[in-house]
Amino acid sequence: MEIVLTIGIVAGLSLLIIIHEAGHFIVGKLLGFYIKEFGIGYPPRIFGKKIKETVYSVNWIIFGGFVRFFDDKYENDPDADGSKSFSRQSILKRFLTVSAGIMINFLAGWILLSFVFMIGASESLLVTGIKENSAAAQSGIEVGDQIMDFEKVADLSVFLEKNKGHEVLIKIRRAGAEQLVSVFSPVNVENGEGRLGVYLNEIGVEKYGFFKSIWEGFIASVNSVVSGAIGFIKVIAMAFADIKALGNVVGPVGIAGMAIQTSKLGFVYFLQILAMISLGLAAFNIFPIPSLDGGRLLFLLVEKIKGSPLSLKAEMYIFGLSFAFLMTAALLVTIKDIVALF
């Protein structure tokens, strides 16, 4: 069962990245860009087929995908139609093409959440991580447990605050069976730490009719993107004050781990976690970091204001530094997530 869930989550994550790239590809094609390749996975290539001007490939590193636009600003290709070069298109066309990845991830999250609302699921809190020597660890609470008496993290926090210094009973569901656990709510906690000492996800939704589900899915999607963006800003701000704040960031491995735990609860939770990941990708890509879509949109805004693009040298330098930073951060977070598994 664990293997099936893992394969399903990895396939789902990969699909979300592929549809992000497909957003760029579809809009680029519709607007007349020269697209050299659309790949599923990353090179080395298994096989590829050229249809008209674009190679459609399947590659050995199966996670994700990519789209490669022709741009004579960076490369020479005697067989390419220079008039379709990316940098020669209008700013509006480029803006629509770059932002398409963000929009399709938002749309995917909206559709998935709408299905979740149509199906419905009991609301509770899912334990996705436990801190060492915490109240939860001492009480026997485990990762994957559902806290059944509370639907919101804030409600649980208020309950523990009111009962600080006392033992409290909390109903949990584990492996389909419900039980009560006795937990001591400590009087004093470190700044920013919860009294229980766990990482929690709010799961489950109320069931609605078709049109209500679509509306609620849209509202929930907007709220998710906004809260995700605000959360990212807070982490960056905290990291400038204390680099240890990056320890709270979860990477692909950590996300996959949480997704597997959530999916054990049922298919509707699998859809919900995929929706939240898709919306998280949309929120992350909005940020004006050069290697992300938001950074490319910022460059287009600068070009519009100054009347000309940045020099190739400046652009390459900025993108190079940004990419190195993101890859270093991703590596460190991935190592942290892997260590946390053992």
C-alpha cells in the first residue's frame, strides 16, 4: 500500500510540474512562438519525435518536464524562424506566455478542490510531524494520527492555552480506529512553538452541490495562494533575522512524505493534497525571483518601463546567481527532509 501511495504521489507531483510547463507551451503555440522542444521528464532523452518545428520527447529523469523556446538572443539556429524568436515577440505575448504556467497551476488546484467539495470529507487535523521531547511525543501521538475534536489549528491552540499546566484528553483516529490520549499542556513554550509540539495540516471539507462547490473551490484556491505567498514572505523575512528559520521550509521530499500520510486517509484527501501542492506551485512562482516565472515577469515590466530589455550580460549574471541560490537552498532543504525521515 505504501509503495502504491508513493508512486501515486510522485506521479501526481510530476504531473503538476508537467501541466505548468504545458501552460507555457500551449499559450506559446497559440501566440505563434517557435518552440524547439516539449519534454516529459529531463534529459538524457529516451526518444523524441519532431512534429513540424517542435520535438516532443520522453526523458530518463521522469519527474516533471520542460519546454524550450527558441530565442535568438541566446542561440543561433539557421533552421529556426527568427521572426518567432521569444525575445522578438511583443511584451504582451511574452507576459501571457510566462504567466500561463502560474495560471494553469491555479486552475488545476481550483478544479481539484471543486471535486473535493463535491465529494466532501470530515474535517480534522492531521499530524504530519512531531518535535523531539514535545508533549505530543511524550503522550504517544504519532505522525499520521488525526486529531478529531478540532477542525482548525487555531481552535486546538486556544484549547491548549486555556488548559496549560493540566492534562487534557484528545481524541485521535489511528488506522481507522478512534482512541483518547492524555496530553500535558505545558505552561511555558518557546517563542513561536506550539504547546503540543506537532506539525499539523487542516484536512477535510464540507460537502456542497455542484455550483456551490465550484465557487467554494475558487475562494479556497485564492485564499491558499494568498496565504502561501504571505507564508513565503514571512519565512524569507525570518531567515534574514535568523538563518535557522529555513529549517521550517519543506522541500519536495518533505511534501511527498506529508502527501503520503494524508493520502492514507482516503482518495478525497489525495485530491486535496494535490490541489494544495498545485496552488503552492502557483504561489511560489509568483515571486519576482529571476529563475522563477515571477522574475521573468518582473524583467518584462522593467523592459516596458525603460523601453528596452536588460543587456544580455546583466540578464545572464542575474539569472545565474538566482539559479545558484535556488539550487543551493533546494539541496539543503532536501537533505534536511531526508534526514528527518530517519
